[in-house]
Amino acid sequence: MQRPFKLLGVQQIALGGSDRDRLRKLWVDLLGLEVKGEFRSERENVDEDICRLGKRPFEVEIDLMVPIDENAKPKVNDPPLNHIGFWVDDLPAAVNWLTENGMRFTPGGIRKGAAGFDVVFIHPKANDEFPLSGEGVLIELVQAPAELIDIFKKFQYQI
């Protein structure tokens, strides 16, 4: 099957919990992730540490997410593996092609994500209008920066 885009690699893994201090203790203090920023959104009910594993261009972002309000939705800590994000070489082409093929996306379309890249989310559940989904997993597609696309082209990386 020919696609007008390529997944280039893992961009991020988002992990949820109810206690920010416990998440930091595990992932930062004990396992050595570097905190490179923070993100807070009332609309998304999330307060998160944006951590880094590795160095660019192969850096993977690890988001440690806690809900602002435990009783509100979305519940970013349930399930604890909130979502996984993939670098994409052409995000608009990916969204158009996947939509044409029946993929369901979350509301909001392509937008700026917490790390400043354009993102879109594949919905974890299908519906009558869009019969394809993430099969229970929230999947984030992230527009790769030109430098990353060039590196993958240089090494003729094939997926």
C-alpha cells in the first residue's frame, strides 16, 4: 500500500500518574531523565513535565502527566500509558490520506503541541462515520522538523 507519508520514529511517550512527585522520583531522580520544560493546560486537564531521553536528532520526549483536577476529563492518568507519539515527515498528507481511508481523529485537528510541533491525535475508538482508530491506544502524529527528515533521508532510513 502506497502512503504519501512515512513514520520516522518514536517522538514521545506520555505517562500519567496521580502524584507528580512520585513520577519525578522514578523517571528523573532514579532513571535519569532530564526535565526540559513544563506544560499546563486547563482545557486538556494536564500539568506535565516534559523530559528528554537521548539527544537530537534521536531524542525521545517522555511526558510525565498529572491531572489538574482528578475528577475532570480527560483523565490523563488513566490509563497510565496515556499516548505514544510518532514523527511523521508530512503531517497534512498523513491526516488527509488516513481520513480518506476511514481513520478517526480526536477533535481539534492539526494544532501546536506542548513541545511546539504541529500535532494531531488518532482517536482510540472507531465510530460509525470513521471505522478505523488507534484500537484502544491514543496515537499522536507529530510533524518532524526539516533537520530530522533530512537525517532520515541521508541514511535512507526505511520503515
